[in-house]
Amino acid sequence: MTEPDSSSLRADAEAHLRALAGADASLREDQWIAIEALVAQRRRALVVQRTGWGKSAVYFVATALLRAQGHGPTVIVSPLLALMRNQIAAAERAGIRAVTVNSTNVEEWAATYADVARGDVDVLLLSPERLNNPDFRDNVMPSLAAACGLLVVDEAHCISDWGHDFRPDFRRLRTLLPELPVGIPVLATTATANTRVVDDVTEVLGLGAADVLVLRGSLDRESLHLGVLELPSSEYRLAWLAEHLSSLPGSGIIYTLTVAASQDVAAYLRDRGFAVAAYSGQTEQAERLAAEDDLINNRVKALVATSALGMGFDKPDLGFVIHFGAPASPIAYYQQVGRAGRGVDQAQVILMPGPEDQAIWDYFASVGFPPEDQVRSTLRVLAGSDAPMSTASLETHVELSRSRLETMLKVLDVDGAAKRVRGGWTSTGEAWSYDAERYERVSQVRRDEQQAMRDYIATSTCRMQFLRLQLDDDDATPCGRCDNCGGLEVPVDVAADSVSTAHEVLTRPGVVLDPRRMWPTALPSLGIELKGKLPAGELAEPGRAVARFTDLGYGSRVRAAVRSDEPVADDLVRACIQVLASWGWDERPALVVHVGSQARPRLVHSIAARLAEIGRLEHLGEIAHRGTSAAVRSNSAMRVRDVVSAYPLSPEVAARVEGQPVLLVDDFVDTGWTLAVVARQLRQAGASRVYPFVLGLSG
């Protein structure tokens, strides 16, 4: 075929851009350079440009040009469903037919692949998880690679374990790239990559330094007015939101660090009369879609969201982003604030750090790549199995949580030591080395990022310049718009009665504990013949905790209490009484027993004894742990193995609980299996009901 010269190609590109973005749109020079490299030169390119710059325009315009020349469809690997939805809508405006394959539309996959094969699809958007699916990898990927006209990796910083949002599924691109026919262009895009991440993405994608076109632009966001508001407590932060939210421009996002905080803040603001909704990875898909649509159409003042509402959410007139708690990385912070101000002249961005931030950072830092002995143990188990092993089966042999185990297996898959196949995972038998030095450097980078975030909060210099320098944007100059530059004044006044109201809400203790209802799978492989549902006659009732460890009110208080073995303090006893007083018993407890604690015996005994005394209940004492000290387990199967026979009832307790409702006391809940097992034994001994009660909930 005869391909157009540069001038006519650019004219066609401009026409496609106008169809995509409107009659007044014109290509930025770097957009044209990238498009020309992809379409005319069949090169590989990495584009690092700020949010709202128009990276998606590059691949949609390139797609239109390549399809007009007779090339195959564009394949876009994209990390978030919100991003996919927005991109499909944008493509349709330009006359480009885009379809997606992800976990929410399984029933459409076969028809979608058939449409792609017939040439009826211009753009296929894939979630990175598809790349690790055995059927897709073996049966779909080869034909896609052969027919692909352009491969796009969106949010490419997710490839790098140096990045703030590393996702191991992205590393499967290591195997996809070599399968592309010679001359298939590749585009990687991101707004949040410093030099280290750029180098790593380039290496992972196999874009050799002599072959790759790297386009890095200014990361300044001229509409963003950044500020930091340090207030003395969570009560003050909630009160500030209630007093000042209505004065913030338009609608926006209030980011929180945890699911619990998103729910607490949203509930508080709704009670104050604001139209807001909570949004997190635990929100049902239909509710998430409805919430996004409400924000896009300004039916709510704000979504109170975790980082689940992040990359790809597109509302050009978003007027503000508030952070109720500081992210652990200034680069992650820059990515999130980039949601605001794309289509307005001014957007307010305010960070409200909290006293709980460090504890939350520490938790997420603790779940990085596992130590070598746990990795080697997993590989030995796989090597010794005659058949593929499911993640649930592996869980009975490896002391890792389900999510952490799956992440590790994906890394081992990409590294060639393990392979995901139909039915589970197998060992490849290939030699594999544990790169301890790299993993420690990644951990050090995380610690450095935490310190940089503290420095951002404390700095008296330009805040936008600070963030840009964190992203190695060396042309950064003072913005003139932030609170330190004099371009934003964040009100600090909060009325005393507002603080008092917030304090009353936050110090209202009580969280429901849902009982365990299903035994972990694969317990028989541990010699434990338990499976399926727990019988109704062996179940605990829904229990109560004073607070989650991450709660804004009592969270820090209960965390501190369970770190020591001191008798329970009076303020926590009062909180316990509040929870018990508001509990709608079906049958009021008559007896109290507590779980025998090896780490905190004085604390647990004192809770049970004080509650029995105040409630005029008979305290039967402890259900003691028999045997060696139980290690803290990070997955359910191993925890059940440790506790299933470890808490036998004494004959005295078994005789007293028959026909009686029992309050079962412990210090905190992690997996929930200790309470489930002890409650089961109390029910088997004839207890009419068992009500679990703890100070803290780790989730």
C-alpha cells in the first residue's frame, strides 16, 4: 500500500483529533511527534506527560490512521474499568469502535473475540489480568499478537516495582512483546514516572535504548492550587469538612487511605446534609458505576473514595480534591490530585494529614514481596506436586495471605519459575534466584517516599515544584498558585460546636463482626476433615468490636491497647459498655467466658471480668490454649490448623454453658478463626447463643 507523506498524514491526524476532541482541537507538537513515530516509522515510544495532556488522543488518532492504512486493531492494556469506560466513550465520538474484555463482561468474551477476528473492531481494551489467564495466554494472545496493528500500554508505571502502583500482571508484557511481528508499533503512556521508573519500564517492555522514543513534558498543572491543612485531630478534620465543603468549587473527590475511613467520612457528611457517597474496591460494581455517574453529572458534591477511584476517571470540571490522610508517596499523591482541574481554570487541592497515616503506611509496607524462605517453600511445594495446585491448596502449605500469595505467584510466573495453567499453578523446574538486593532497594524507595511525603507536608517552598521534582521534572519552577506561593489561602477556622459534634460521632464505638460461615478450602490436605458451610447450630452470632484499628475515632486507642498486656483502661471499658448497651440482643447473655491469651492474658481477663461485674453476669473464666504458642498466621487455612484443636472446653465450662447465651471475649480479631472455633465448641456443648466481643478489628 502507498502511505501518505508527512504533511498529508498530519492533516489526516488533525482531522481525526477534531472528531475526537472538538472542532477547535489541534495537535500538540509532542502528540504529533509520537503519532508520526508510531504510524510512519513503526517505532516504539514512551510518553510521560501530565494528566489531561492528551495521551489517549495519541493512540486513538494513531489507531484511526493505521486502520485507514489497512492495519489490524489496536490492543490497549489498561488497568482500571473506569479508564476503559471513558476510553470507549471517547473512541465512539471519533467513529472508532472499541470493545473491552475484563472480569465484568465474561459472557461477552466469545462474541468480542469473533468481532476482532472479523475485523469489526478498531480497539480492544484488555485488563492486565487477562494477560495472566492461561486460556487467554495460550488461545487468544497468539492470534492477537499476529493481527495487532498497535499495542498500547496505558498507565505504564504499573509495570515497574519502583512505581507507586506496581501490578505484577503488567509484567506479562515481557512475553507478549517478543510475540509481536516485526514492525508493530508500541506505545507506553503514563503521567507518574520518575527517571527510575522510566528506565525500568523501558527495560521491561524491551524497548532498547537505541530504539525507543521517550517524550517527557512538563508536569506542571496550571489549574491546580495546592495547599496543606494540618489540624490537631480527626474531629477537627471532619468538622472542617462539614463547615467548608459547600464553599469548595463545583464537585470533587475526598480521598481516604482506608475503606473504613471512606465509609465513616461519607456517613458523617451525609448526616450533615451533604450529597456524598462512599467509593472503594469493596463497593459493588453497580454502585460504583452509579456513583461515578452521579459525580460526573454533579448530582453529588463529592465521592469519598479510596485509591480505587484513581487512574482514568475523567471529569474535566472536577473542582477540588481533598485528601483526608496523606498517601505514602508524593508520586501517588500527584497522580490522584491530577483528577482535578482538567477543564477548569482553577481547582483546589488540599491535603489534610492525620495521626493515623504512619500506621497505615506501615501496614501497606509490610505486605511487600515475601522473604526468600517463603518463596522457596512455595516452589518446593509446587515441584513436589503431581498436578497443578490451586491458590487455596497452596495456602495450606505457605504462610501467606491469599492476595500476597497470588501476587508472588504472578511474579514467579513472569520470572519463569512457576506457571499458571488450567487448574492452578505448576513449577517449571527452571533455576530462579531471589534478588534480595533489588527487593531491599524497593523497600528503601518506599521508606524514602514516606519521608518525602512528610517533607511535602512540612515544606515552606512551592508545593507544585516539590511534586514535579519528585518526578524528576527538572524544569520545575515555583508555581505562584499554592499556599506557600501565596496563590491559595486555606481557611483554618473551625467552630467549637462543630468539633464537639464530630467528636461525639467519632467516639461512638461499635463495629459489627460477621461470623465465619465457611471453612477454608483444602483443609483435608492438612488432615482436617472440615469443609463447606459451618452448620447453623455451630455458628456464632454477629459479634461486636469497639473499633477497627483503622477507624478515625477509637482506632488508635484500641491499637495501642492491644500492643501491651496492661489491664483494660477505664475509657475503653466505658466504650465497651456503650457497645453492649446498643446491641440488640435476641437473648441477653447470662455468662461470660474469654479466650485464653498467651500474649495478653491480663488484658483479655480484665475485659471479661469488668464486663461481667458491670453487667452482673457470671464470669466462667478462660478457655485456655493447650499446646505450644500459636504463631500469628496470615491466611485462614493455617490459622484453622493452629486453633481447631487448641481450645478444648473444660468439663466445668461445658456443663455450665448448656442452654445459656454466652458473651465470648477476646482482645482483637484478625482472621476470625479463633472466635469461630471457640464459639463452635461452646455451641456443641449446648450454648444457646454465642456473642463474640473484642476491642479491635484488624480489617
